[in-house]
Amino acid sequence: MALGIYRALGCVDYDTESRPERPVIDVSLIGPATGRETTLSAVADTGFSGFLLVPLDTYQEFSELELPAKDFLTYRTMVGPILLRRARVIATIFGRRFETFIETPLVGISKFLLGRRILNTFRLGLVGPEKRFCLLEEEGYPSHLRIN
Amino acid sequence: MDVIIRGVRLRLYREFKAQASKMGLKLSEALQKAIERWLFENSQSAFVMSDPNQLAFAKLAAQIELKYRGKYVGVCGGKLFVAEKLEDLLTQLKEAGVTRAIVSQVGVDETGEGGEWLWGSIER
């Protein structure tokens, strides 16, 4: 395992209304067909392996390019399998614009969650005591700190 | 609530009851699990049947798989749009005045297990 040095490029505050406080991030969503845009606040959720989970009303507004039903993904949950609808969108997080998917349950309620398929594309740090969620930049792996 | 179901095949019912008993479940608990499973298994096809664009895509699926592998394909109002790149497909959709379509990169967007949605989402 190599130990690296990372520098915070920018940080956002946790949602302090929630108990205990939780890391949230603003996500700009753009409908690929119409260019319509909105910004929403999503909880960073490492327990969700998907993309960006949204409530049905947001999904209906931005699912301009929905995938065929055969490409919807099934997720294991505590209450059994759940099938999520999936649509292609453009998103911007921490200033980076990329193509990704929004998802919502075919049946049942939903909320704004940022899953691991998106989280894992960023270098992120949870600075719990300060309640800050940071975008990191790698500064390198100094040889005297390397652990193999 | 109480439900009376008539016309259940005797052998099927006996097998179901025996299996529920082996698993330590009441008959009502086993039946509820079976209903939940059936609803889940059929939710996708029910959804496809209720959405005209999804239904049109499903009808064209075999033809699309055969002819357009690797390409971006869009279906809206029974019309098929095909392009090499997503941007080109979007241009075609915009020119046709389409703001909502079923879009797939054929052979790339795959179905299956998405993973899990577990503890992280559970709150008081």
C-alpha cells in the first residue's frame, strides 16, 4: 500500500440539519436533449453502489434519454431486490462535467443519493470533525512515506 | 386482511404448505413472500407494457441488436434514430423535435445486478 499526500482543492460543508451530520454535495443536472438544468443536493452514500438516485419527479423531468427496460439494474437491499429505472444525463460535480445516469425505483419512494459508481471517479475526503467534504488532489508519493 | 382463493391446484397447494412449514413460515407469510417475488419479477414487463416508447423499443430489440451493435439508437413515437456518437443522435432527436426517447448504446448498456443499496441509505 502506498501512502500519498493529498491537498484539498475545495471543500463543502456537511448537511448539519441531519443528525448525525452527513456529507452532501451539489450536483448540477442537465437534460441532454433539451439542455434544461437544475442543481440538487445529494447525500454521498458509499452504501449505494449505483449512480445518482433521484426521486420520481426529478427523474421524470430529466429522463429525456431513458435506457431500455432491459438495461435497468437490480439492486440488493435489506427488503429484497429493487429494480431501478435508468436515464442518461449530463452532471457537474465539483466543477467537473461528465456523462452519467440518474436512477429511480420502478416501484416505491426514493431520494437524492450519490452512489459509488460516481463517487469512485473522484478523489474525496471526509473530514468528519470539521464536517467538511473535500475534493482532493494527489501531490505524489514521497519515497520516505511509501509502505509496501 | 383475510383472503379466500378458490380453484388452487391441490398438489401445488400441498407442496407450498409443506415447503412453508419446513422453512418455519406461516402459510400467510410464505404467500406474501411469493406475491412480493411475483410482483418484482413482473414489474419490468408491466412497466414496458405501460410505456409506448419502451414497448416500441422492446419490439425492435432483436432487429436493433442484430444491425446496430456499438451504435447509439433512439426510439420515440415508433421512429428509430441511429448514430455513431451520442452527440450525433442528440442532433437527430433535436431536429425531429424529440425531447424524450429511449436511448441505448447497443451492446454496451448491459442489464444485470447493479450491486447493493444497503445501510448507508437508512436513517431514523
